[in-house]
Amino acid sequence: MFDKPQKSYTDLLGKTNRIVEGTSLEGNIVSQADFRLDGHLIGNFTSTGRLVIGPAGSVTGDIICKTADIEGKFNGKIEVTDILNIRSKASIKGEAIVGKLSVEPGADFSASCVMRNLHKNPLTNGGSEEKIA
């Protein structure tokens, strides 16, 4: 009657994956959870969560995720539905498609960038609804 749904193992761990410094991967990563990469990835990364590329981390390939914080190196195409934060020590080369963009002074941002437009549609009750085009 009062049974709680059983949490999965990843729920109990906080849903964060991590690739530590000194680790190199070749291939594609698909993750539902947040991900921190301090190693090197040659391949594509896809997640419905957040990606953090640490200061020693690098990705050569394509990234699709909800939010991203980049402190390390990235070369390829990145598509972020919410916000892309580029830290001061980051080096970004390639193409970026973002909802919002934040670049700290000192970052190397050598990429073409497309920002998705937010359209506000009026609602009948006087409010507004945001949609990403």
C-alpha cells in the first residue's frame, strides 16, 4: 500500500559518470546521466544531461547534450539545448549550436556559433510560453 518505487543503482549514486585524467577513449558515449570528462575522448558524446569537460579533458568529435561546461579542449560540432559555458582556460574549435552562450575572458573560442531563437507565444490567460525554434 505504501510501497515506494525502488530507485535504480545510478539514482543512488547521484547519476554522474566520470572519466578520470590519464584515460583515453575511442568510440561513442551515450549517457542519460550527467558526465564529467577529465580524460580524452575521440568520438561522439550524447546525453540528456550535463557534460563537464575538465581542464585536462579533451573531446575530438560531436557533442549533443542539454548543458555543457568546458574548461579543456574541444574540436568538432557541439549542440547544446540549454546553455554552453566556456571557461577562461578552454579551447573550442569547430561549430556550436546553442540556446544560450557564456564565454569567459581568456577563452579560445574559434568556432562558428548559431544561437536558437526563443519565441514567446501569448497565452489566453495573459502569460507567455517560450518555444525554441
